[in-house]
Amino acid sequence: MGHRKINAPKRGSLAYLPRGRASRSIGRIRYWPEVKEGPVLLGFAGYKAGMTYAIVVNNEPGSPNFGKEVVQPVTVIDAPPIYIAAFRAYIRDESGLKTLTEIWANPLPKDFERLITIPKKVSDEMIEEKLKRIEDSLNNIVEFRVLAATQPRLTSVPKKKPDLMEIKVGGGTLKEQFEYIKRILGKIVSVNEVFKEGQFVDVVAISKGKGFQGPVKRWGVRILQHKSRKTKRGVGTLGAWGLKRVIYTVPRAGQMGYHQRIEYNKRIIKIGNDGKEITPEGGFLHYGLVKGSYVMLSGSVPGPSKRLIRLRYPARPPKRIIETPPQITFISLESQQGV
């Protein structure tokens, strides 16, 4: 029997160059979609607990499995309420968005000392003055964003320092958004006030880091025969003779993993307030117990356990939206530790 040639495409996509490390472990959202309902926060955040599987009744019209029970892999995100620490009003000039002013909650929780230098206590008169300035400038303001902080003490993540991020407020008029922000400033917002079951969301996260890897693992190039010159796990050629440099499309060794990735249109299967409903016996591997509120998404999401996962209203939602959430008939709570 002769040697069978195996053909396979290169694993790495050139759409993701350069493959450098992400600057921080919190994903960065550069685009916020427009929404009709509102005013509402356009995003939320939680910590990845792990994966399990569920049996759900398929309610997608036109699907060959419509009305049938299907087994679905699901990811559980530990999502305690986020604390609204501040908000910013933005105006637009020739350079783009520019902060008009920002107002911080007064006083901030004690854990913020680990994160930032807490501003000195501001008088109520000064806050009222800033709010009046924003109200007078509503014609020039283009959007509002809040500075929201996670509460890792309510999770099984071994940290106390909150993660701070910016979330845009969408929906309604600017005046309605302003009233909404004033109402939630210095308070906590839970995930079921932002998203609902059955909704599609985009997932923004930093993928698992794999360090410096060679071209075989990083790009999926073929391993050369054992009699090849110099190396087996390298590239056969770096390019044409006449070129003075190696072009970027040649697969080379380098950083693999720990890159920002966005996964579009993940469906929320379930939102709950009691983590015991979905925590396997003995807890999730490398995470532990989900203690409070959580979000269960269909499929997988980037990153290892304990990594911060940001959720956003969908940037390009599917054309056919199913309003009702899928019916869950079973969630696997088997021990993941082989006990």
C-alpha cells in the first residue's frame, strides 16, 4: 500500500495578524450596536466557570429538529451584579469622541482602593453643578457610558480587586438615558435587568495563552520527512530567492493564544439566581462553585476558567429572532472530577 498524501488547510487565519499578546486580560469593545428598547446597558460581564451539557427542546422554526430534544454543550458564566461606579458624557469633535465630563459615585466601595486612587469626597453641590452642566449640554452630547465594576468577592475567583470597564447606555432618547444613569449611579445592576433568556449576545474575551509555539502547532504546516535538511518541524521554504525580506504570509514561530476574540450570536439558554441549579457535584474543574446569579450560553466561549467574559448586545443579530427561550428538560450535574 503506497503512502497516502494528507491534504489539510492551514489552521491559522491571516485575518488575525499580527498575533501579539493582548494588552490586558479584559476584552476591549470598540463597537456598540443601536437598540430599540431601553434605555438599557448594552453589555455585562462575568467570570467563566466551565462547561457542561443540557438537553433542550429545539424551538427554531424550519429546523429539522424542531420540537425535538437535542443535546447541547453549554458554558456557564458566573455573573454577580455589577456596581455602577461612574458615568461619562461624550461629545464629538473632528478627532472623534471626547469626554465632556464624568461623575463618580460617592462614596466608592472599599475594594476600589485596590484598583484606583479613590477621588476625594466631592460635595453634593459640586455633583449637582456637574449634572446641571450635562443637562444644559444635552444638545451637544452624543452618548453616555457607565464605568461598571465586577464584584469578584461574590464568585469563586481567587481575587478581591474589581475589574473596571466602560459600557455604553443605549435605547430611548438622550434625556431618558440621562435619567436612567442618575437612577443607577452608585447602585448594582443584575444580569436579568440587561439581558433576557433566549436572547442572542456577542462574547468578547481573551483566548487561552499557549506561549511561544512553532509553525506546526501555530499554523498547522506539514511535518517534513525524517531525511529533510536542517529541521522537520519547520517551513520548507521561507519564500523566493530574490526577495530581501520574508513576507508576512509565511508561517513563522511566535506567540500563540492570549489574543482577543469575539464570538457572535451566542444564545442565552438560561439566566438564574441560584448557582446550585447548574453547578456539577464537586464544582466546576479549576473553578469551584457558582454561588449566585449566572448566565448559561449555548456552545463554547474563548478563554480558560476564571477569565473575565464580556457580553454585548449583538452587533449583527440573526434575521430570524425567536422570542421565547428554549425549554430545558435536563442539565448535567455529574461530577467532572471522575468521582
